[in-house]
Amino acid sequence: MNTCCEYKVSVIVPVYNRVDFVARALDSIYQQTLLPHEVIVIDDGSDDGTGPLIQQCYPSVIYRYQTKHGVSHARNRGIGLATGNWIALLDSDDQWQQDKLQKQVSALRKNQQYIICHSDEIWIRRGKRVNAMKKHRKQGGDIFYQCLELCAISPSAVMINRDYLLSIGLFDEDLPVCEDYDLWLRICSSNSVLYVDEQLVIKHGGHADQLSTQYWGMDRYRIAALEKLLSMQGLTSQQKQSTLHAILAKCRILCTGALKRKNYRIYARYQQKLQRYSEAVIN
């Protein structure tokens, strides 16, 4: 339970070669009706002018440059530097509505038992607004089972208690993608989620450099996250069984895709997992 009445929000923005987008993201932070405690930008090796732009135009930003280590490392470094007691994340190509922070802090003040809060979002793809599919509909409460299928929380929409985040472990730096899927599963396995049913985030997609477009077979990384989840203590028997079924479903999808691509090494690997986890479900 959150017992602190003061909400000092540290905003973490990881960025890599986003000189065309990062100003829009930072402007949306500084235009908030409730300004954050601090804004921390971790530049993960940009060489396109992103760094000079931020340093010249946003002098109040806490800016740190590092050689390229990936988005998880960048977020984790920012969280480690934060001095606020709540963490808000914003991807460098997204933006917030002006009252995003104010509405989330207000909701958390009224519901102090929650350690995590998120909101709905607007999707823009290649400059055009698109409607999210039904499976992407955002929810609050016990959303663990929804999280098994897909990433049910957008990083740019979330606000998390920093102490709790540090206690449960940060983003998994061994996962090049689906690192957010992994974190939400770990959090939601033992926590209900506060949901603000308003579109407080504008997500911009369709860029050629998006990580989700650079990796075939994203379910490989989701399976790795699910396997890690199974090793955690504290899961109920129902949660374990549902996790096993989720692994099986994703293994079947991967095997089908691997056969189509004639990637027999991947096929063999996930066929073995199918057999092993099928036996675990039976037992």
C-alpha cells in the first residue's frame, strides 16, 4: 500500500536516434497541467543530433549519454537516477495529453492501495489514427490473465511506485524485445492495476526503426518471459496452469511459423518445449 501522500513523479525517456520525434515527446511533458518532479533522458548511443537538440533546447532535462545497451538498460539507468517516488515512462516517439500526470496522480491519491496505474491510449500509425482491436482493450483490476496473451500495458501510459519497482526487479536487459511484457507479468501476478479510462497517451507507430518490426517470432521472447515467470515463487496453481497453457499456445504458433520459413532449427527447439510443457500440464 502507498502510504506517502506526496507524489514526486520522475519521468524516464529512453531515446536512440529520434531527433525527428523526441522534441514532441518532451514538449508533451513540459506542457503538463501537473509538472513532474524531474525529467531524465537516457540517450542510448544516438548519433543523429538527438543529444545536442535535447541539451540545447531542454536545459532542465537530466541528460545522460551512454553507448548503445538497449532500451531496457536505458530505462533501468534512468530509474536508478530518479529521486522521485513514482516513475512515469515515455517512449521518445510517443506523447502525452496535457492532463496525463494530473489525472493519474489524482486517481492514485483516491486509491492509495495501488502501486501501478495506467490509462487508455490513442493509436497513430504512419500519421493516421487507427482503432485498436478488441484484444488490446485496456482494463484495470486483476489483469494477470490478460497479460499472458499480450502486452496489456503500454510503457508510455504507466506510472509505478519506484520502491516497489526496485523491489521486484527492473526491466530484463537480456530481452531485446518484450521486456515490458515480462515486467507487467511479474507485477500483475500479485497486484491489481489502477486504470484511468481515458485516452491520456498518443502512441505513434509504423516507424521502420521500431523494435517490434526488427525481430521475427516475437513469441520466442514472450515464451522466455513466461518460463521465467514459472520459476517465481508465489504463483497460485491456477496462475501456473494458465502460464503453461500460454507457453503451449505460443510454441504452436512459433512451430507453424518456423515450418513456413523452413527454419527447422527453431521448429525442433519449440517442438521439444511443446512436448515438455504438455507433459507438465498433464501432470
